[in-house]
Amino acid sequence: MDSNKGDERPDKPNGERPPLPRGLEHVSNVFLSRSQATHATPETPPTPPAEQPVSKPADPPVTVVLRPCSFSSREPLAVLLKKQAGAIEEGLKAIDSNIPCETSGAIDVLAIDSKNQLVVIDLEDRPNDALLLRGIDHADWIVRNSSIVRRMYHSHPINFALPPRLFLVAPDFSPLFQSVVGHVAPLQIECLKYHAITLSGGTGIFFEPVLRNNP
């Protein structure tokens, strides 16, 4: 008997892999299945980062050259203050204008402030010391005729327990004017200079508080 016959093994068909040891066959199948899944799934292209908004540089500030101009009429100034009384004090609202009085001409503008206190506004288109006398007389007229004023402006929430205030508006005030205003009591008086300025679309008005007495 040929001793080599016991070692002879049947030939395997070409291309057939020899069986793997026990346990390794399962491990190889796991790696093969993962590799096939990786090749079968196409790669997802990376999401491009969100574009950051590009901030535009702020426009540089514009410098405007202003020039003074003449403003030699009371009427346009009175119309302006009737529409925009808040230009001389915040909360100020005009309720009437050109109110006739007996001795010193008409009150240019009548307004109420944020405390519902009456405000007499008198104007001049040139420095004039008589503006002070006219304004004081108008404030006195309001006090002496409070019953008439109540009926005239009953629709406005006016606090008649407070005396009227007086605003005097002019392009300038003399030293005598300013000295006398400081001694007038108990009437509260405020003096404002107005400046007319040339603008591209017309004329601008700037109000400058210059004097206020403390009664």
C-alpha cells in the first residue's frame, strides 16, 4: 500500500478559494459587506459655508456750509411758529394767532406748553426794546380777560390756575432790554434770538435761547 495515498486530497476546481478557518470566514464577510456598501454609496459633496454678508462702509459725514440771510418780515415767522411752535420748546403747541388787544396790538401767537400753561409769543423783525412792553401788556390782557379766554378756547385743556408765560423772539436784544428782563417779576419771560439761514430749498430758521428771568 502506498503511504502517500493517505495524504492525497482531491484537486479543487480552478478559482475556488480554500475554506478559511472557523471564525475568520464570518469576520471576512463583515469587512467585505462594509467595503461594498462604501463603494456603492456616492460621496455627498460637502456643504459650502454660508456666505457672510459683506458690510458696506458707512458714508462719510457731509459738511454743509450755512450762510446767514435777511428775514425782514414778522408774518412768515408767525406762520412758522404757529405750525411748529415746538421749535422753541419741546411740547409747545400753538392754538391761535393774531389775537387783537386794546392797547398794544395783536398777540402774534398763543400756545400751551406741556403743562397746559398758556404761552404768549411775541415777535420782532429787528432789535426793539418796545417788544418787552408789548409782551408784558399781552400777558396782562390774558389775565384780565381770563373769562373771555376760557370761552374762546374751551376745547383746549388750559390750566388757568397758572399765570401765562411770555416768549419774546427777535434777531437780537439790547443790553438795556436784557437788564430790565432780569428784574420783571412775577411774570416768567424767555427771550430767544432767531437766525435766518440760507438753504438750497429756501430759508431755515434757528432759535437760540439767550435770556430767561427767574421770578
